[in-house]
Amino acid sequence: MIQIALQKNLIAANGDMLLDIDIKIKEGEFVTLYGDSGAGKTSILKMIAGLMPADNGLIKVRDKIWLDTKNNICLKTQQRRIGYVFQEYALFPNMTVKENLLFALEKGQDKQIITELIELIELGELKDRKPEMLSGGQKQRVALARALVRKPEILMLDEPLSALDHAMRSKLQDYILKVHKQLNLTTLLISHEMGEVLKMCDKVLVIEKGRITRYGNPIDVFTSKQVSGKFQFLGEIVEIEKEDIIYIVTVLIGANFVKIVADTSDIKTMKVGDKIVVASKAFNPLLQKIN
Amino acid sequence: MDWQPLLLTFKLALVTTLLLLIIAIPLAYWLAYTKSRFKPILETLVSMPLVLPPTVLGFYLLVTFSPSSVLGGWLNNYFGIQFIFSFHGLVLASIIYSLPFMVHPIQAGFANINTTMIEASYVLGKSKITTLFKILIPNIKPSLLTGVVLAFAHTIGEFGVVLMIGGNIPGKTKVASIAIYDEVEALNYDTANSYSLILFAITFSILLVVYIVNGGYLKRFWK
């Protein structure tokens, strides 16, 4: 069990904001921190990593106390066993891919892990290249592998995929899921994207203005339970067009655009960019096996 | 022509540059990352030699280290070190005089390094010292080269501070710049011209090498 309670007064763009969270995470869980930029997500990860001091807080990982401001305990970043993947990769430009991984080894640690990770994350062909010779997706795979060398107790990913295109993102999501399961990690991911959250995680924490407003299974958190539909998809409104007396709403669901008819009363509360649920219940679905 | 002043000049520049490198890296590191209130004061002190007449610096060094002063007398009695009219004195004066030329480029190099790279190293369990030697220094090589060369070239060119604290003792403190002055005073224009030409050519070549290396011309050429 990992217990995280943190309080900090953050100076944000629109005035001061009190960040105040208290969560418990089970070992092996994949948890996403979801929320607008400036809600305090990165600050939470940085405080867990010890890169940013908390005003008050308690962080307990298994039986070990990382932070306890009441008793003046605060482990240094170096003493906390974490893996951290930054949005901007933060690879060391003076080292090759393999050297980047080797640098992460602890004193006396078996080098075998490097070979295993190179195989698991398929970096074999890239291992002698310098970071400047890699694409964004390749860089982020190296950063992921490097974060795993120390066998972290918590893997933290700060919007690791936001700079990548859709195909690359989907591939990297698979890598992250693969290492999460195979290495039995506890993972914290910051993400803006609902699709990513639904695909990746067991639990989602919705963070608004420094506070956790909802916590739980992503489907439950993102959809209201009043809908009794058998089919429901989460999407984002891309366009609203008026045609005669009705409206055509274009919705992006995953990578697909869907056009849906809506009437004036529906449209009143909706605008382009809103996240919506597309649900349907009045037909008979057919199941067919495909070979 | 006597080669001694030129050799002495390069010996002085070499010793000064090496010692400065050792002093400037920790100093520049501190200045680049500290949040201390005293940073502006230290920054001012480091930059002072840029604007202060070298004779002012030389004068105060002379007063501080003269054998009749408290510090100078103590150093002389207990350690037998004399900073006045000696090579040690020239090195000390040159270190102070060329300090900003070494510290500023290195400090700028540190400040330009992306902080997430430093955080990434800490997260991997590496200490500040390991991060400094394995990550920071290898990634600021152009700044180090600039600092080394500027400090070296600047030490070659100093005159006032050397004259004040070192005087004009052949083989001990008579460096090339002073030898030129000496020869001109004695109306030996040919010798003065030889010294001057050599200094001109050497400083030009040194600076040219820096601009070529840091400008990436070498890499382009090799590819």
C-alpha cells in the first residue's frame, strides 16, 4: 500500500492555489492523474519524487516512510526508489542509448537488467545511437527503459506521450502497459486524454484546482450512471453544424469521426471541445465471431 | 631577441588557467544554481576585474602582501612565501584578474542546461557530484573551452597588474608585455616589434581555434 498525503500552497498563474490531496494506492495498480493544466498534477509527482518540497505531508511506500513533515523526515530524491519519465524525455545528450541506461545502474547492480530492458522495449538497433539521432517516440522509449533500470517502487510518467502523433502514442501505450504488467509496477500517469485513461489505467484521479474531485474506475468516473445504454463511447465535439431545423454534431471517438443528429435542446448546453458520452440503447446488437 | 619573457608569459598563462579551472567550476556551479541572498555580492566581486583599472588591483595586492603588512609578513615568516616581486605573486594576481573570463562562460553554460536533465539524474539516484562530473561538465564543453581560452589569452595580455605586483625582474616577473614596454623605452623598436608580432599571431590563432571549434565548423568539415 502506498499512502500519499500532500499539502502545498502553489503560486499559479491565476493566484495562489492550495494543493491538498490524500490518496491510497494499492501496489501493482495503474493510476492516472487526470485534469486541466495548472491543476497541480505535475506538482504532485514532483513532490512524490522529492524534487519539490511539500508544506505538509506524509508519503509511505510499503513500510518505508519517504516523507513525514510532522516528524521532520524527508528522504532525498536519490533515496526514493522511483522511475520518472519526463514529458521532454531528458535523455543525456553526451551518452549513447546504452550509456544512458548504464548510467542508471546502481553500484554493484547486475548489468543483466540492461540487456533485458533493451529486449523488452526493443531498443537493440538503437543502442549505440546518441539521443540527437532518435525520433520523439524512440527517445521516449529510451527514457522509459532508463527509468526502469533501478527497479522502481513507483513509476511516474508525466504526460510522456503528449508530444507524439497518434500511431506512435498507441504503440508507446502498449509498451507502458507491457512493462507495467511484466515488471509488476505501481504506475502513476499524468494524462489529458480520456481515451488513454480508459485504455491504460485501473483507477483515475480527477484533479481540479489542487483537489481530487473524483476517484475510481475510469468508466464510472467519466460517465454518469443514469445512462442505461448498452453502448457508450466517450468523445469530443469537433464541429456543430446547423442543417434546416436540426444540428449535425461531429464527434471524435478514439481515432474515428462520427456524425450524430441532435436537436436544438441538446445543443444548448454543448459547444465545440466539450467531452461527451455517445450512448445508444434501442436496438438489437448481433454477435458474430470473426476468424 | 631574448625568448625568456615569452616563455615566462606562457608559463604564467598556463599555470593561471589550470588553477582558474579548478577554482571556477565550483564557483560557477554555485553562482548558477544558488538562491542565496549573497549571490549578487559574489557576482559583483567576480566581475570587478572587468571594469577596475588593473593598477588598482595591483596596488591593493601590493599593499596587502608587502612584507611590512600583517598578512604579507605572516606569510613570509611562517611559510616563506613572498607574493611581491615573485612568480607566485604574478599567478595570484592573474587568477584574480582573469577570474571573470573563466567564470562567466562556465556559469552561462550551467545556467543553460535544462533543469529536467539534472532532475533526471537525481531521480536515477545519482548524487550532485556525480551529476556535475558525468552530466553537467560533459554537456558544457564549449563553455569550458571558451573559458579556458579567454582566461589564457587574457593572462597573456595583462600588463598593469603584473607591473605593479611583479615589477620587472628578468626570468622571474618580466613577462612579454612588460618586455615590450621596456624595449620601447630603450628605443629598441625591432625587438619590441618581434615580441609584439609573436603575441599578435598567437592570440589571433587561439581565438580563431575557439570560434572554429564552437561554431561547429570542424564537425561540418569531418562529415
